[in-house]
Amino acid sequence: MSDCNAYIQENRDRFLEELVELLRIPSVSADPEFASDVLRCAEKVAGYLKAAGAENVEIISTEGYPVVFGERHVSDDVPTILVYGHYDVQPADPLELWDSPAFEPVIKTTPLHPEGAIFARGACDDKGQMFMHIKAFEAMVQSDSLACNVKFMIEGEEEVGSAHLEPFLEKHKEKLSADVVLVSDTGIIANDIPSITVGLRGMSYVEVEITGPNRDLHSGLYGGAAPNPINILCEMIASLKDEDQRITVDGFYDDVVELSDKERAAMAEAPFDEEEYKASIGIGATEGEPAYTAPERMSIRPTLDLNGIWGGYTGNGAKTVIASKATAKISMRLVPNQDPEKITELFLRHFHAIAPPSIQVKITPMHGGKPAVTPTDSVAYRAASDAMEESFGRKPIPFRGGGSIPIVAIFEQILGLKTVLMGFGLDSDAIHSPNEHYGVFNYFKGIETIPLFHKNFAELNRS
Ligand code: BES
Ligand code: MN
Ligand code: MN
């Protein structure tokens, strides 16, 4: 390992510069305007993989954006690690809230990142974290210490729901065969409190459109009798939660697994400071179901949130108008054993049922994803836990996260593979937000921890 670490130290500057180059590409999967950039980013990742020592590097097409594949075979006697990550990023909007342009990376210090952090869309989610694996791999290859066979599968549609990966896995089962999936696309509690994510929420995402009158109307001439779709949409949405913040969609909680008191007590071991949490996002109080703690509401309980809502006049000044249409985007985070298709169906039925006859409702299901829980009693978990304990000097805490990575459940379903979510980001890294960043400390901590995982995983499989 010492040679591997020495190689990482010697190449620190280049490892950062190469990440900066990757971050310059606006690979926004949600917006077709960036299609050529997304494809250019796949090429760039493939080039980096090849340069790092991967063989059989391929850009494999799907019905959507391609998957970058590469591998290196050490021996038939050692296990195979399938590294998954994504090279696509969220849109950078709202652009005016960035202190520096989203695709012109800069390194600056912050109170939480005294060693500096790299500011750019995708810095943490997931280019920075995915790239740690390519650089750790390079270091292992160059120091002749690669202990496991490695396969890379880096996709370009994670941020839009990974809709084309199910057929991709079906088609390339053989090529992707492995012993475990290793992903760095989650976070740790703090730089001095390492943790390993052992649960992810699923997702059901819909867009709802309400149509009232057949055209925009003068709100004086027609107001009072003409149904206002914005008012009605607001009322319908407000009724989706009761006074205890329980989601009112019929059947919504039917399949929700309740955790035992023991499991909840174990979860409560993870440190959480409510005051600090409130201060960090500038809120006066947390909200949610009274029977659950804030960390529980963010991980083991489902949610229903508006992500956007619009209609009518939103320009300068006042315009008196009753709009013809109002629209909202709604995400529901799901927990075991909720099924995204079933939840979407329940939502559709419920939302149509509560609609007054004065308006029309159109619902467009967007993406979905199944929730996932990953084991803590596996060889792979132990390899990750020991690796982090060695690199951080503290044993990581298993932790259920609130975000979603749809592919994790699909890996299990199609390839029969369990995933280890060994991420290194911080919640404060502002992923999906303006001024996303990733700590230089975190980046190199990841690059140093990954080879330890490989070594531990090989050793534990031998014994
Ligand atoms: N990397 C995130 C998910 C994440 C972040 C999980 C931090 C846990 C901790 C991922 O890129 C993401 O944003 N996923 C989307 C999935 C959706 C588009 C289906 C999400 O969670 O909103
Ligand atoms: Mn991600
Ligand atoms: Mn993301």
C-alpha cells in the first residue's frame, strides 16, 4: 500500500487537474440542449479509463445516453469489483445564484473545507466521487498492487432516473458479472465521523397539470365564477398531507416497513444535532410526522414534495388574470417495501378522485426507482468498514440515507449483486444546488480508501 499511497501523493496535482477538466463539460442529462456535451463527457471518461490502465474500454450505447465500460483482469482466483458511477449531472439552474460559473471549476477554502473544495456542478455528485475510483485504480495499477479484478460501469442517465439501465443489465449480464458493486455517490456524516450508507429511498415522480377555462381570462370580468386552476391546484396539493404531515393518498403507507425499536435505537446512534441542522439550512423549525425523529423522517419514512409549481403571470408588476393552466412537479421518496409503479398508480387514482368537476387533470408519470437496503453483515461491508476505519482512524457508522440511486435495486434484481455505498461527500456540499463543491480532503480520502477496500475484499474472500 505504501507504494500506492506514494503514487497518489506524487500525482496529487494532476489528479485534481484532470477532475477539473472533467468538470468543465456540462453533461446535463435532463436538458437535450446539452446532448453533445453529455456524449463528449462519455468520451472523456473513456479516455481517462484507458489512460489509467483499463482494458476493453467501450462506450456502449443504450436507448438513452451511453454507458462507459472498462475492466482489468488480475486473476481468476481473486474476486471482481464492479464500480458504478455516473458522469451526468443535474442542471446548474438557477445560474445567477452561483458565485462562480457552474462549469468553470475553482478551488476555494470554506469553514468546513480548510484544505479547499472544488466548486462546480458535479464536483461531488458524481464526477468527483466517480473519478476517485479511476485515480485509485490508476494508482493500484502503477504500483502493481491491484488486488481484485475490476470492472467499471459509468452511466450518463442517473440524474434522470436510469430508465435504460434495466435492459442494459439484461443484455450485458455476462460482461458485468462480479462479486460486488462498489459505488461512491453518497456521503459521510462529517469529515471526522465516517459512515457508510446502508439504505436508499426509492422514487415516484409525477407532473400534474390542471386546466380550467379554455383561455386566460380577465380576473375581474370572469373572477368569482370561473374556476381558477392555480387556486384549485393549491387546494388539491394542500390536501395531500393532513395536520400530522401524513400523506393522504389512499393506500400510500400500505407496504411501508416499520422498523423495530431495536433498529430505531441503532439508527439513533448516528450523531444528529437538530440545532446545527436548522442553522445549516436557515430554518426556524423542522417538520414532519410527530412520531418520528428528523433523521428518521429523512430516511425511513416516505415523503411527498413539490419540486416546482407554476402558472399564470409571474413577470414584473401585477397582471389581473385567471390562467387557463397550472402545473406542478411532485416527487415521492419511497421506503421499503413501497413499489414505485404501485405508488404512481395510487397517486393517479387519488389525484383524479379529489379533482373538482370544474377542471381537468392531466398527470404525467416521470421517473421512478425502487428503494434499497444493503447488508451490514457481508464481507464487502466489512471490507469497506475496515478500509474507512484505517483511513479515517475511526470506525464508520452504518447509516440509512434519504436520497435515491435507482440502479442499486436493479443490480440486485438482475445481476443478483449487493452494493456497497462507500461515499465521501458531505450534506453541505450542495449537490443539486448552486455552488456545489467537493472537499479536496474528501477527494483524496476517497482515493486513499478505495485501494484499502480492494485489498480487504481480496483478503476476506481468500480466508
Ligand atoms: N447521488 C445522488 C443520490 C444520493 C446523494 C444519495 C446523497 C444519498 C446521498 C444521486 O445522483 C441522485 O441525486 N439521485 C436522484 C435520483 C432520481 C433522479 C431518481 C435523487 O435522489 O434525487
Ligand atoms: Mn449521484
Ligand atoms: Mn444527483
